[in-house]
Amino acid sequence: MNLELALRMTEAAVKQAFREGAAISVAVVDEGGNLVSFQRMEGAEISGPVLAPGKAYTAVALRRPTSELAALTAPGGELAGLAGGRFVCFGGGVPLRSGHATGDRVVGGVGVSGGTVAQDVACAEAAESVWRTR
Amino acid sequence: MNLELALRMTEAAVKQAFREGAAISVAVVDEGGNLVSFQRMEGAEISGPVLAPGKAYTAVALRRPTSELAALTAPGGELAGLAGGRFVCFGGGVPLRSGHATGDRVVGGVGVSGGTVAQDVACAEAAESVWRTR
Amino acid sequence: MNLELALRMTEAAVKQAFREGAAISVAVVDEGGNLVSFQRMEGAEISGPVLAPGKAYTAVALRRPTSELAALTAPGGELAGLAGGRFVCFGGGVPLRSGHATGDRVVGGVGVSGGTVAQDVACAEAAESVWRTR
Amino acid sequence: MNLELALRMTEAAVKQAFREGAAISVAVVDEGGNLVSFQRMEGAEISGPVLAPGKAYTAVALRRPTSELAALTAPGGELAGLAGGRFVCFGGGVPLRSGHATGDRVVGGVGVSGGTVAQDVACAEAAESVWRTR
């Protein structure tokens, strides 16, 4: 992960947010879950500085999109009750992988918050597609 | 609880993880819920340093395997809403008891995180069986 | 405060860091102390995501440059013992004011961390001068 | 950083502690400040699980031995008032560098707590010398 790439991903997420009519916050973290960049759009909620980095961290920490965690952390799910602290377990966080082959590593994550969950997911995926085609 | 025994338990958990093809973190805590040992295997998630000690603490704090807490902490359950902070309420944490007779005490706990919950439970139980046959 | 201006301030801070030969993190917060933007340069310390937003918050919260807080928070000082939590009480945080007249308000803050304190202050002031001449 | 190396470093620290007649906790963290291993010796204080990982994190986060931070964080020092949260700013934490050439990176840290600060430093340095001669 590096800042230049993080900013390009952020730009893609913000562009998607404009398309969606949403005001979002976008966070990018590195392999260790530490913040690399953050942007909160004009008009986006003050929960963004908490939730967007949280989703990005969670996507790295659990190595999967946070959208997959909603079911897993719901009552009866395998990770029931996980959430809280740095763990944000609903859609909008996406892990960034070093490659597409078996055995690739998670080397960062992007997290989006501020729109509906569907909008957050769309924006995070727009960011992630910049990563994949880097 | 002592370090030598904690390390033998950890070794058993790690050996089980290799058998399962999982990369895990293993934590052992004492009677006070305070960490005695922790190991994160090569390639295991960075959530391990949070979740494995959390499961070990929770197993001591509530004196039962964390796998039993899923139902209890679900909506309508006796401990609904408990999870969060140091409480991790899904499988992978096992309390360590001083004996098998009635009235025995919980004198420590082991917590495993990184595999599927079933794998985590299997690894924690491998650790606990070292304890039982100490 | 808005994102566009926050990014221009950040750019000025980063440009100054290159001049100084430092690798820094830059945070900009709004009137509520909530993060608007954050950037960590390639090679900057992982303390940046904690200290830069902390300095920006502190500059808003106490309405003065954090460089002035060293004496105030020292033993015997008026704010002795303040540091900790979100309060970072050494140089690198600067409040952003709505005007130059008496009675103007603090409407945001910038915080820089990663270089020496003198470098951090220089970078934060470079950001603040963008604000003043906006 | 990897677990096998972390355990060898830990062993060296514990061996030094026996020589010093101290009972210590030893933590090793990776580049992102996330825990890789932790051991608390028989009889060591329950502050160890907080302070040893804190020192290891701090050594990575600020890229210097925590023993250098005592003066820097004292009243009048450049980082006056830093401490609290994950930052532990007295001796016993040492950063681990990827090489000896200019431009080498900090890729982990070791933290020791439980003895006098001089003992903690000696134990952390024993661990670090394993790293340097790896």
C-alpha cells in the first residue's frame, strides 16, 4: 500500500458517491490495519471518521468484505456478536489482495461509510477495482 | 497456570492447526484473565491479537466455553448483548479447571482465533486436553 | 472547513515535508474535532494515524497551537497532566480561525506528526498559511 | 518478523532475566505494531500484558528505543507529555531494523516489562541481539 495508490482509490470511491448521490467518508489502511489515507466529503456524517477506518481495519483483520460479516455476526452466525471496538461488521469494507493466485495475501483494506450500505459497498468496490487494475 | 504449561498447551493448539490447515493465534490467560502467553502463527490474521486473548478472557470471566455463549448472548438469550470490549462470544475459548470434582475452580483459559470457528474450537480443545492430563 | 481546502492544506504540508526531508502524516479536523482528511506519506511512522489527528483535535479543543501547550501542561503549569487520550500536547497542531478580528472562532485544526517537532510545526504552519490566504 | 524468530528472541530475553534475577514479560510485535508473541514468566506482574506490548508498539511507532523517550517526553522535552494509551515511554522497548545500512526500515519491536528499567532494557537488548545476528 502506498499513499499515491490510496488517493487514486479514494478518488474512485468519491466519484462513485457522486454518481450515487451519497456523501461518504473513505479510509484506506495498510497490511497492519494502520491508516494511510482518509477523506470525508462535504456533508458526510461525523460517524465516518469512526466507521470508515473501522470497516477498512475489519476487512484486513478478518480478510473478507465486511458485507459477508453481517450474516456471520448475526444471531446464529459463526461469529455472532462480533462488532464493537475497531470491528465494524456490515457492508462497506473490502480487503485488498496482493494478487489473484492461490496464497495471495491481504495487504490493505478500504472502508466506506456515509451512504446506505449498498451505496457504501458500491463505492468501496469502485476503490477496490482501481487496486485490482493498478 | 504457569508459563511452561501455557507453552505446552500452545504447542498442542498449533500442532492441531497444522493438521487442520489453519493459521491461528493462541492465547493463554490466568485466573485473573491476564495474559500468560500468546503466539500468532506465520500468516495468521491480525485480528488474532484481539480475538484470541478475548476468547480466553471470556472463557474465564463467564466460566464456560465461549461456544456456549452464542445462544446465551443472542437476542432473547440470558446474556443478550454481552459481546464487545473484552468479551468475545463465539467458539474458540475454553476455561481451564483446577479439577474434575464438583466445586472445582476456573484457574485460566485458552483462546484460539484464525481458522473457522470449528477449527478454532478443535485447537483450543487440543490445548485444553494438555491441561487436563498435566 | 471542507474537503477541498483540507486537501490543499495537506498538499502544502507534504510539500514542506519534502523540503525538510521528513516523512509525515497530516490530519485536518473540523470545528467539531472530527477528521476531514488524513494522509500518511510513504515511509512515515505508524504513530502518525494516532498523533496527527490528536494534535489537530487538541489544537481545536484548546484553541491554540499545541506547541504552546508544552509549558502549560508541564508540572506546575495551568494544564498540568492534560496529555493523553486524544490530547497531544507538543508542537505540530495548529488551530484554524474563521478570521483575524477579535472574537473570531476556531473552525478547524491541522496536525502533523512524523518529523522532528520543529519539522512538524513547519509543515503544519505551511498548511495553515494556505488556510489564511484562502 | 515471524513467530520462530520471535520465540528465539523471547528465549534470549528470558535467559537474561534469569541472570538478572528478574521476572519479566516479553512481547514481540510486527511492522504494523500487531502482537506476534508474548510470554509472562512465573511470578511476573500483571502489568506485563499491558506494558510489554505497549513498549514494543511504541518502539515501532516512534522508531527508537523507548529508553530514549524518557527524556524526550519529560517536561521540557520535545515530546513532553506523550504516554498513555498504547504509548509506553520508558526503557524496555527496542525497534528491530531490517538492516544496518542507511534507509533500513523498522520491521518490528520487542518490549520487556517486570524488572527494574535497567533490567528490562538489558533483557530487550538480549532479544534484539538475536535479531541482529539472525
